[in-house]
Amino acid sequence: MTWNGSTTPTKERILASLPYIFPLVVAFPFGIGLIKLLPFLAFIYLPLQPFLQIYYGVPLAGLAVFFVLLFAVVRNQNISNFIRFNTMQAILIDIALVLCNMVYSVFVPALGSHLIAETTANLIFIATLAACIYSVVQCWRGQYAEIPGISEAVEAQIR
């Protein structure tokens, strides 16, 4: 990636990590089974309870958040590239989750196997959790989080 430099302002690091709340909230339904098995994972979602209530309680809240992040942050040239990059990366992770949800809801009931459904949901949840935690840690370090495939698409969108 061409932007491998470090960013120093703490405010910028915090702001760049906030959009990763969005994919974590969207991934929550995939992780319900795993959270029941491993209750310590619930601590990750404790601070996200208000976001979960708004996202799943208000119709079209996810779509509104998507457009606000896209047009107010990503397309705003006055905001630093670091924040725009991480916001777009969170949006693309969310889009991948929406696509996974559509495929999951169509194919898993057709297979009829509870084991396959649980394994697929757990895999989606763990992958999202890992990508978001990695990205947030990289934000706090002031470095760009490079997720194969997604980061290249983000870089193309930001330019």
C-alpha cells in the first residue's frame, strides 16, 4: 500500500477506529450461537448495546448509517485519508456481511443441516471479529490495516 506512513494525532486514530462498530453490529446475529457457548465474547458487545438497539430497532437505520458514512466521511476531501480509508474499509466489511447474510439465508435452510448452519455463522462471526479487532488495533497504532482484497478495493475508492 502506498500510504504506509504513520499518523500521529490521537484524535485521528480514535475517529478512524469508530466506523468498525458498524460491521460488529451487523455481525452480531451470526455470533449469537457462539456467544452462548463462550459467554466471555458477550463482553465485546456490552459497550455496543445502544448501537445494537438502534440498528435493529429503527427501520432502515443501517442504510442511513451507510449513506452518512459514505457521503459525509469517505467522499469528504476535507477529512484525512487515514479516517476515510478506515471508514471505507468498515463499509466494505459491512457490504461483505450483507452479502454473506443473503447467501446464508438462502442456502443454509435448503441444506437442512444444523451443523453446517452453525459452523458457517460462527466462521462469518469470527472472521468479522478478527478483521475489526485487527483494524482497530492498527488504527490505534496509527497504521493502515491491510486486509487482503478489501484494502485494495478501498484504496481504489479513496483515490
